[in-house]
Amino acid sequence: MSMPTYPLRIEGRIDPGLSRWLWLLKWLLVIPHVIVLLVLWLVFAVLTFVAFVMILVTARYPRPLFDFNVGVLRWGWRVSFYSYGVLGTDRYPPFTLADVPDYPARLTVDYPERLSRGLVLVKWWLLVFPQALVTTILVGGSVWASNSWDEGGSQVWQSNPGLIPLLVLFSAVALLCNGRYPSSLFDLVVGLQRWTMRVSAYAALMTDEYPPFRLDQGGDDPPMGPGLPAGPPPQAGSA
């Protein structure tokens, strides 16, 4: 009997012959994907709100909406894996919401037959808050005002660059210098991305299974293992 895995699973296979220099141009090559993803994420947000209403009424996430939103997550993961989220492949991402089995980055989410009406009211803002603090450190992007002041008397604003971008930068430098992506760094980066994607799926109402506070490294999504369930916190309501 196989051990259960978290409902969202991501996989990544590093290319053995990564270019030393192509990563320097990927910011330009990925622009078409960024433009499409901006539109897709707007649609994703709207459909997530529609799903929120439907779950509240029927305890079900409409399957067409679910499949579309999974496709957006999948597209985003492929682009992230190709570009500065991992830099794990030089193979250009396909323009599709569908799963591409032979692409080195894949994402799947198990469809939930029923979801809690009570949890849907609180999990996307209250229950996910501790996880959001962690993922903010991992991904970066937070901005805050420090207590120090510059010479002109203005308050100094500082930002968090994020652990993942920093590790990817180290990997890029390694690629440039010796043409090799350190395997330990790759496993760590994919593990951190896996953590953030699990939180994204939970916040987007795709599962009631609370993301584990655990770093699962490596390109293959591991089973949860005995005694390590990713169970939800105390229920805020019943289905």
C-alpha cells in the first residue's frame, strides 16, 4: 500500500547539460509567458472567488474551474522552473494549461470531491497566515520601514529579497563558473518551491488538507510518510 502524498505535487528534473550563459537572457525570453500569466492570474483570482461562493453553497469546487486554475498553477511552475524560480532547464516552456508529461517540470493537484463550508470562510486569510509568513521569507518581496533614518530625516524602507532568489543566484553563478548546477542546491530550491506551491493551493481553496511545516527536498514529491500527516488544523465548520 503506497503512502499518501499531499494533494498538490510538483516534480522537477534538472537538465544535465545546462548552458553556462543562457540564464543571462531568460529574463528576455520569458517575457511572452509573463504577459500571458498576468492575464491568467487575473482570471485565476476571479474563478477562485466564484469557487468560494460555490463551495459555500454546495461544498464542491466546480470541476471546470478547478481544472483551469490547476492549469494556471502548472503553467506558472513550468515558467518558474525554466526561469529565475529554479533555472532547472533550458527547454522553453510550452504555452498550454495542460500537463506535458515529457517536460522536466510538472504539477498536479488531486480534485477534492467535497470541501468544508466552514473552512472556506477562514482558511484563505486566517489559517494560512502562519504559512504566509514562512513563504514571504522564502519568496521575498516584503517591504517594511526600518527604525533608522537617512541624513535627510526620511524613514528608510527595506525589502526582503527572499531565500529562493538568493539560492537561485548562487546556482546561476555556479553555472557561469563551472557549467554545473549543484545538485544539493537544486534539491533545496525545488523543496522550497514545493512548500510555497502547497500553501498557494491551500489558500486558493483547492484542498482542505493543511500544508505541512516541513521541507521536502528533491525533484520527486515524497510521500507524507507514517506519522507525518498534513492534516488540517481544528475545523472551523463541518462540510
